Amino acid sequence: MGERYLIDSNIAIYILNGNIPENAKGRIAEFLKSECNLSIITKIEVLGWQFPNLDSQTEAEAFINASNVIGLTPEIANLTINLRRKYKIKLPDAVIAATALSLRFINPFM
């Protein structure tokens, strides 16, 4: 199996808005060719904002539906708790980080 990535909410929103910095476009295009993995938190955050129009909403829903959305598991929940205790980070960020860590996703920018 090749490298696996978890797309963060901010990156998903940048992709949908076409706001990818020029120096990151090539790298992001490369990992979008593989399976798109999202935390359930990313689905909630992306689809929970007010869209400027129906086309934007439809595009976001299609992106989410074409992605592999990873739900909460007991392992992810326990890791989330540990991350919040240790680093005092916000719940959505902790869930996304715990999802990536538990499934051994890599950071494409490291």
C-alpha cells in the first residue's frame, strides 16, 4: 500500500475555494490523486458552513461523498482524550489528529 493521507478541514476548504498557495498546488494535486481520507470532523466542518450558493454546496457535498470519511472509533476517542489532556487542544483538532495517528496517516508537508 502507498502513502496514506488525512486531509485537514482547512485544506479541504482551500481546495474547494480554489485558494491553494501556488507553491503547494503540485504537492496537493499529487496526494489528491490517491484516496482522499477525511475525519468525520472535517465532514461536519466543511458541510456545516454557509455556502455562498447552491453550486458551492453541491461541489462540497460531491467532494465529501467521493472521499473516505472516517468515523469515531473507541481507539480514536481514547487517543483524542489523551491528546486533549496532554496538549490542551480543541476537540475538533484533537479528533483529526487522533484519526491520523491511529491510522498511521502521514503528513505530506513534512
